[in-house]
Amino acid sequence: MISTVTLLALGPWEIAAIVVAVVVVVAVIVAVVAWLASSGEDEAPPGGSGAGGSGEDPLKDAGGDADKNFPDEPVDGATTSCEELKQLTITVAGLSFDTDHAMLTDHELDWAMAGTPFSAKDPFEWRPDHSFPITHTRNQKLTVTVEFKVTPADGTPAVGDAVGAGGVGEAFLKFRKNGVTFSPPMTTVTMTAEQPLPDEVTKLGTRWIDWTTGCSQGTRNAGTTGLHNIYVTYDTPAVEGKIEDGVTLKRMEKAIEWVSEAWQAGHKTPLAIVEFLFGKFPEYRLGFFMLDDDQKQHLKDHPDEWTALQGDGFADYMPNGPSKISPRKCDSGGAWLLAQNESYGGECQAIVRLIRGVIKQVGVPGKAETMYVNADASAPMTPVIRDYGSRPTGPDPKKSYALVDREVVVGNVYGQEDVGWNNYEAYLKFTDDTGQETWFGGGVGKLPPGYNQLKVFWGLAETESVFDAASSSWKRKVTKAWKY
């Protein structure tokens, strides 16, 4: 700061120069403040009257630089001028996925085939008050029908472009229809995505689509639809009348999870997917006695879990099958109950039925037949193949016959826990689209081509019942045996 003493020491010309400098600085400051005030009038504060706010239409007087909420949609892609479009307010009101399989129900409380199809609730999967999931075949394009609400009701119809865009890099959720006539009160537009869905079995969850309308001056926000959940299947789900057939939210979620695991591991052909799924069950379980020691101890320590496991249908998971507990959840859900008790496993036929249900749920192509193989003692090496379960037979009606999973010795006596006594081995006979036939055993896996289906057992045994006083129980005495 210049003191009074300093000023008195200066000459008149020096004082005049200082005054001029001060005047110039003040003038510059005034000019800058005025410029900032005038430029601020053209900018809207957040939520104010600019584009995307609640004030004036961003297309009005916008020149060639309108709403920038969606810069990935180039203005030069527009096909019409904006004079009429400026007068309308256009908002997305509904969206239908026309290429949805329209088979999915809302049931997710248990594994039963129940619930209301989402398509019966509302043909539009999205409206402001709901967003329904869909199922759709992989590597195919989505086709959608979009309803746009157009106001005012007495407005003049105007031509513009309808554009939808999903997330970055998701061209399978990118839609455009040029030259749409938007007419009050509602305009419906059908569009097909630019690119197909991913070529994989997966779940595309929590997706959204931002919608805009466009003209030569730019684009304007028309709202957002979502969140969309898309279950991407191999093909259209198949329903063939089995209890495990039928598309529910709970079943689809599990089937997509398992088949997606196969896909991510590189198992992408129908045959490879089936083989991967059978790998989830490397052995079968006929009952509690076949569980490992840790599982047995856990269930003994937690009797409520053992009761629940029995109530689900362990280990046969057969609807209305023989059980001390009735009803059981498998009476309505079939072998799907095994899916939630995977670690405990189940009978061979339950494994086969579940895997067949999984591949049908996501539309894996190929013929999948549940087959049951046993033997007759008169020709013990010849498989007896039926599409229903039955017991092995033999020449002596007073004796019993069983397929055994470990060695037995004629004359010895065995209890239930000593040997697995089987009526049959259940198989999935899978024939792919090329006609190749492959057999998969429940708890066994894939058989080599031409392999005798009986050789998954040690052999066939003829037995008679004997009472064991030491254990106070009935056991089996082997009278004949045929080793495979």
C-alpha cells in the first residue's frame, strides 16, 4: 500500500499515472463481472430449466445443439425437422419383449410347476409399476414393442425418430425406428435390436434401456425402462408332460446357473452340457446309510435338517413314492428337490430325472429318454431295458434278485449297509441332432460307446431272507451270484 508520506514525495506526473492505472483495473473488473452474469443466464442449474430439467423444451431454439443426455445417438442420424415435434411431450409408457418365449411363471416359493405366467399378467413386461423377467433364445435379436404416451391430447401429430440404448457396449439392447409419427394420446412402435443377444446361456440381470426421440436438431429424453432381467437360454424350453417339465422362475434360475457353469467351463455342445451336469453327481445314494460319515454325523446332530431332507423326498424324490412321511415336497416338485440337496445326492433315477428337467428347462436340443436297465437270471449278461423301473427276475419265485454294487460271496449273509442292492440302473439315453446316441448313468456318468449297461454293477445276486438274531433284523443270504 502507498502511504500518504510516499504520495507527498512523488511528482505530479507520477501521481497522475497511478490514478490512471487504478481506473483501468476497476474497469476491467466491472467488465468481467458483467460477462459472467450474462453467460450464466444461458445455463440451467441442476434440476432447473435446461435440458433434462423441468423447464423449457430443450429442442426449442436449440439450433443444432440440443439435449446432450445421450450423445451416443448422433444428431445426423435424425430424419426429420423439429418444428412439430417441439410441441409434443413424449414419454415411454410400456414395453413388450415380443420375442420372449412367454412360458415363464412367477412361482418361486418351491419347485412345483405353479404360478401365473407373466405374459398373462400383462402382455407388456415393463410398465412404470412393474418389470417382469423374460426368457429368450441365445444369439437371436430381441424385438420389442414400445408404447409412447404423447401429450397434449389435442396436439398435432409429428414425425420423429424413436431410439433406445442399453448400457455401454450392449448393442443387443440398442433400438432405432426412424420416421415415426407420434400421435396423441399413445403411439406404438415395434423395433428389432441392432445386434443379437450373447451367444451363451446366461442371465442378463438388472439391465435398463434409455429412450429418446430425435429430429434434425437433436434428441430428447423420453424416459427409461427397466430393470430388465433376461434369462438367455440355449433354445426354446421344452415341455413333454413330465413332472419336472414346466418353466417357473425358481426352476429357470437353477437351470441357468448350472448350464451357465458348463458354458463358462467350455462345455457348449448339447452332449458336453449333459456330460458336465452328470459330473455334479459322481455317485448315487440309496439312503442315509450311503452318506459319508461327516454327513451322517451332521444330520444326527441336526435332526430337524434330517426331517426336512426326508420331507423333500430324499433319496428317491419320487412323486407319491413309498415313504413314512406324507406328503413330501417331491410329490409336486419331482426331482427338482434334489437340486437344493445336491451335496446329499439321490437315487440314480432321481439324478437322471433332474438333469433331464434342467436341459429341457433351457431348451438344450436333443432327445432325452429316461431308461431303466436290469437283468433276468436266466440270461444275466443281457440288459433288460425298459422306460419304467422294474425288479430283476429269475427262475426261482421263492428267491429275490438284485444288482449289487460290490462283491458278494455265495453263502455269506449281508445287511442293507453292507451292499447296495439295486433293482436297476437308471440312464439318460441322449440322442443329439446328428443322431449320436450316448448313455449316462445316474451317479455313474457317461458310458463308452457300446458298453454293456449292466457292467456298472459288480454283478447279479440271487438271495433269500434270513433273520439275524444278533442284530434283530432281516438280512440277505446269497445263494447264487453272476459276476459282470
